[in-house]
Amino acid sequence: ASNQDVKEELIQDVKEEIIEDVKEEIVDDVMVKIIEDVKEEIIEDVKEEIVDDVMVKIIEDVKEEIIDDVKEEIVDDVMVKIIEDVKEEIIDDVKEEIIEDVLSESFAYE
């Protein structure tokens, strides 16, 4: 083999090595990009899940507050009803007492 042949073979080998190196770098870059994209997607998914969980918690808290408010209103309504009933009973008792007093006084004069 002549000097020229050896030289061309060396050039060809170096060219092939460079091509292989460039291919590997491109593959590495692509892999890094894919990994970053997947990481971003995972981060977004996790953020969405966190937001969902927070919303569920807020909804549960609000539900609890509403339930408590409704319970308080029911208790208030029941108390008002009881007070009205008791008031009616007291009024009736007082009326009866007044009638009895009036009747006993009118009989006392005779």
C-alpha cells in the first residue's frame, strides 16, 4: 500500500470516528431533551394532583362549615319553637290563674 492509500484510509477512519462521536452526541442531546420534557410533564401532573387535593380539602372544609351552619340554624329554629311553646303555656297558665282569681274574688263578695 502506498503512502497515499494509508493516508486516505487514516482520513476515512478519522471521518468515521467523528461521525460516530457526533451521532452519539446527538443521541445524548435528544435523550436529555426527552428526559427534561418528561420531567416537566411529571411536574405538571404532580402540580395538578396537588391542586386537586387542595380543592377537595377546601370543598370538604366548606361542606363542613355549611353543615355546621345548617345545624346551628336548625337548633336556633328548634329553640325558637320551644320558646314559643313555653311562652304559650305560660300565657295559658297566667290566664287560668287570672280567671281563677277573678272567679274566687267574685264568689268571695257574695
